[in-house]
Amino acid sequence: MAIAGFVERLAGRDAWGALGREVARWRRAGHAPCLWWRDDDARRPCAALERLCALSATHGAPVALAVIPDVDLTELAAAIAPWPLVRAIQHGCDHVDRNQGGGFSAEFSPASPPEEIAAVIEAAWARLKSATNAAPIYAPPWNVVTDNVSTALVRTPLEAVSLYGAERNAAGGLPQINAHLDIMRWRPARFRGSAVILRRLSDLLRARRRSAAWDEPVGILTHHRNLDPDAWEFLAALLDWSTAEASQVRWRSADALLEGVRASAL
């Protein structure tokens, strides 16, 4: 374990250096990378959520808190109200898998009529909006949007959808504001490793630089209830690095990203 930890720390230092060199290339081109932060699975206040909000405030980094609106959200709304950089978005309706045996998890069966799905999503949005100052972004559980859900979403007040891993694509549904880099592995949940995350972040920034996609943000994904000590330590280090004056990295809020979506629709 001691040797493995040493190797990881060494690889991490190399990866931080590579990331810094990539950001320097952006600066020489007259641009600064954009990041945004989505955190999933909020329902009720907890110590982990408080810690997340405090990290956001300390570093001035906005966070889009994906809230599951199937419970009384009064306590959650009160918990996040003092944190102006925390903005709720909709994380599905109840996070229940109704595609049992279908090969993937999804809140809605692919056979469900779009009009019925739209009614359920809009009712859940109304609960969330009445409790919080939520932004009209829909982050589906398991990051799955089947065709009928895509059709349903355009019938609701929601203005964008946030998936995971994919590049932005507005075809056939709402515009996308996606997350690209989950700091955790799953089954079981554990920290992905700093070297892996930083190399992936460098790769994503390099691809945007080479295609001149200067304003296309890289979405960082967290799940506050599942973060282990190594994940918390890395998250704090990433925020320290990215918000230092020398880095010139820009953190974008959900509202700013929505303004971009609205502007592109004009």
C-alpha cells in the first residue's frame, strides 16, 4: 500500500504539471479554460452537503446542486439558502429505476408515452421551483434520456439537459450542458485517483483548444454523499489550483451557462 501510494503521488505531481502546461498554452492563445461543477443526489441537508457548500464559497466556485424533488424540500432549501453560489437544478423526479431488465437504469420506461412523462417531470419541477430558486436544467438519474423523455422535456418549462460524458448536442431535444469528469468510480464508490482525473482534464482542454472551442466548459461531477477522504482532498486541491490568480481558469455558474444556451437559440 505504501508503494502504491507513493506511485500515485508521483503520477499525480506529473499530471498537475501537464495540466499546468496545457493551461499555459491556452493563455498564450489569449484564452482561459472554462469549468463548471455539478453535484448530484441532494435530497436533505447533511454534513457532506454543508462541506460542499463551504468549499464552493471559500473558492468562489459556483455549484449546480442536482436535487431529487420527491421529498419535502423545506429543510434542504433552508440549508442552501445562505450559499449564493449554490444553485439547485432538477435531478429527475424520484430516482427510481423503472426499466428493470432493460439493460440500463432509467426513471421512465422507454415505452411510456411522452405526454405522461412530461406531466410527471413538470409536477416535480413545480415542487422544486416552489421550494428553491432552481435553474431550469434537467439532470436525469443515471444520465439516461431515452427518446420519449427527450420528447417530453421540450414540453416542460425546462431549458437544458445535463448528461455525463457526451459532448454538447442539441439535436432532437433540449440543448445540453454536460458533465464530463466524475471524480468517483462506482460499484463500489471510491475516489478515481488524481492522476487519472488530471490527465483526463488535460485531454479535454487540449481537444477544446485544438478545435478552438474556447467557451465550451468542462463539467466536473461530484456526489457529496459518496465522497471519501481522498476525493475531498483532491476536490479541495483542484479548487485551490483553479481559483488561484495565476491559473486564470474560469468557473461558470448554471445561470451563466443557461444564458449561453438562450443566446445560441436566438
